[in-house]
Amino acid sequence: MRQFIVLGHDAPTTPDFSLDDLAGAAGRLDALCRCVNSAFFLSHDFRSDVRCFLVLQDELTIRFEGSELRRLNPDERSTAALVRKALEAKGEAIGHMEAESTPGVFISKRDFETILSEASRNSTVVELHEEGTPVVDLEPPENPLFVLSDHGDFTDEEAELLANESDERVRLGPELLHGDHAMTVAHNYLDTRGYTEY
């Protein structure tokens, strides 16, 4: 199982946002939607062994479960519609218990610390960082958990929490990448067993 946690610092926590302004009033929800799509989509195929968490303003978490997902299409707008549907169902989520809004999409009132703690069980926590060890020097883990931020940096509190929980701190290349691009590179690294098998 490959897992990704993506932090959305300005992302909406209510469903009253426009699907026509994902990069503006919706708090850069466009960037988060691109991450969801990069987590799951291949050309004419779909990764079912992936789980992706969107943590919204450290208040709510939307979980996308690849083995159960339906209605996810490779465009930002339809992914944002699934996010909006999840936010409409947040009243059904009780404490840390999830509510399923559409097949394979779940919402809960869990923060980053809780999600990181739960998702890291039986996983290798990988912090993607510009000052990390080159990924080519890391043996590809069997059950990696990658943690990324949105268009902004991790807060000091998030960075400290992640530093304490991380098993590895790596960089994917010499240049800084957008979150969704980083996820694609991470997938390719794992698909090729560290760029050794094609």
C-alpha cells in the first residue's frame, strides 16, 4: 500500500465554494485536486493500491481509498466536486469516525497529528524535503507514506511533528517540484524499484 498525506492550509472546510474558482476563493483547492489525481491515475489505468489523505486546515481529513473509489475523473473540477460532496457530509462524521460521502471517499474530524499517527502504522514515513538525502540512495520501502504540503511550506509545528515521525527524509531531485509532480516522481521511483527495473 502506498499512502500520501497532503496538507491543505487554506483549503475550504465548508462546501460553499465555486468549482469555477479553485485556485482563488477555494484556497488553492486546485493544487490538492491535482495531488489526488497524481496519486491514482495512470494513462488509461488506475492505481487501486493507493490511499490519499487531504488534511484541510488541520480540522478535517478527506480519505480517498483507491480500492473503493468510483466517480474520480482525471480533471480538477470533478475531483473538487467529490471534495465538496465530502464536505457536505461532514455533519455525519462523529469525532474521529468517518462518514462516506461517495464510494471510496470518506471524511472525518481528524487533524494532521492523528492522521500521521494512524497512517504511519506498518508504514515507512517519508518526508519529502529539499535538504533530504537523494532518493536514489534510499532502498524503496514496501509500504511508504509520503507527506507533502500544499503550495505553502509546513508550519513549524507540522515540521517538528513530521521530523519526529519520519523514518526517512529525502529529496526527489535537484529542483523543487510541485506536490503533484513530486507524487508522480515518487510513484515512478517505486514502480521501477529505485530506477533499476523497467
